[in-house]
Amino acid sequence: MHPFVAAVDGSLHSKEILRWADREASLAHAPLIALSAYEGDRHSGTPADDAAQRLDACVESALPSERAAHTRRVVLPDRPFDAMIKASVESDLLVMGVHRHRIPWTPHDLAARVVALATCPVAMVPERSDGSVQRIAVGVDGSPASLAALRWAARRARRSSAALIAVMAWHWVPEYSVFPYGASEDDAERDAAELLDRAVGRLPALRCTRMIDQGHPTDVLLDVADEVDLLVVGSTGTGSFRNQLLGSVSQRVAQRASCPVVVVHEADGDGWHD
């Protein structure tokens, strides 16, 4: 079991991120690392000492004393992006904060770059997300990335007996539709239902509610996010970064959802060992 990593900067939001990550790590029986980064003179002790003190204060104030004592603290002399990407290489989950807004991310946004380039699943935790996870929704479209997200979500649901909802969106816009050009709306809805049934049927025995809704996947998933505690989406991780940024449902959902969002890449989520 690799560690879960919570990326924090000492802000009030950092405490919510730490508590959320600690709860997830406890359920998975995984170690927790609190990660902070600073930029400056690598040979000067002062920036590192200040960053370490801020991280210690954040961990001690956010977590119960026993949990804080078992939380490893890591301070890296790097840009936050570089520190998180390095940490993702040997982590099972990277947890970071996100500020909800409807302005599209640009290639310069830290969250967008981390979601696109991290090598492990990334949890995006908005402010006021300190509650337990009882209802989990996962977006499914039949792609390998969405199937990886479905497996990840199923494992997470099993850990705490959370309700799992598999969501399939369909919409009648031929250039965007994954269904055959020329099919009727009834055919598209039926094909979506069959695709969802096949995807869920691959899971081990697990209670999973199926939800099929007409609309663009981003809009459907954002509506669902208002009713659940965690949303899981897949990301292919292929193509140029600009294409991922501008064309990815996972990117748009992660920046706008009202609940925490876990982005699972195509290579993640394999296997069933907790």
C-alpha cells in the first residue's frame, strides 16, 4: 500500500484537505503524508525551517493528536506543481484543494496541470468539504478511463459501505455522441443503458444504482455532484495538454463540482486489492 498524500500550504483550507485525506487514508489502511513545498534558496535553512513549522502547526491543529503523530510531514524545496507531481509517482492518492469557479482553467492553473499530469488518482477538495462520504457517484461512458474510475469508485464504496451510483449521460448531438450517427433518440438512450449495464456487470458483487440522464456529460455530472459526497471521473491522459484542458469532461467537472472529485487516469484503478 502506497501512501496517500495531502498537499497543503498552511491555509484554513489546508485543514479541510488534511482531514479529508486522513479519513480516506484511514479507511484504506494507508499511511498519510502531509506535503508542503517552498520556493527559495535551497541552501538557506530559514525557508525550510519556516515551511516545516507552518506544516507542523497545520497538521497539529487539523488532526487529532494520535492521527497527527502518525502523519509524516514532508517539505520540499520545489514549486508546488513539481512537488505534487513527484509525490504522485509513489502514491495511491494525491489530495489537493480547489476553488470552485466557472471561468475555464488555463494551462497556467496549478490544479489543471496536476490533474492532467499526475501519475496517480487526484482528489480535488473544495472548501467546506469536511463531511463523511456516504454517497459516491461515478461517471461512465464505456471508455477504459471511465471503467478504471468505476473500479476505483467501487473499491472506495466497499470500504465504508457507501452507496454507489453509476451515471451515464447521453445527448443527441451527433458530433459529440459516442453512439452511431443516424440513430434515433430512443436508440441512443437504449444503447446508453446497455453500455452502462455491461460496465457495471464487470464489477464483483456490489450494490450499484444505475442512473441514465439526457444531457451533456459535464452538466449531468455537475447536477449529480450536488446530491452526493464524492464524484469519481476518468481521464484518458492522452493527447496534448491543451486538448486535455479544453476538451476534458473531467477537467470541467473537477473545477466546478460542489463536492470532492477524484480524477482517475486510464492506467489507475486496476485490480481489486485494498
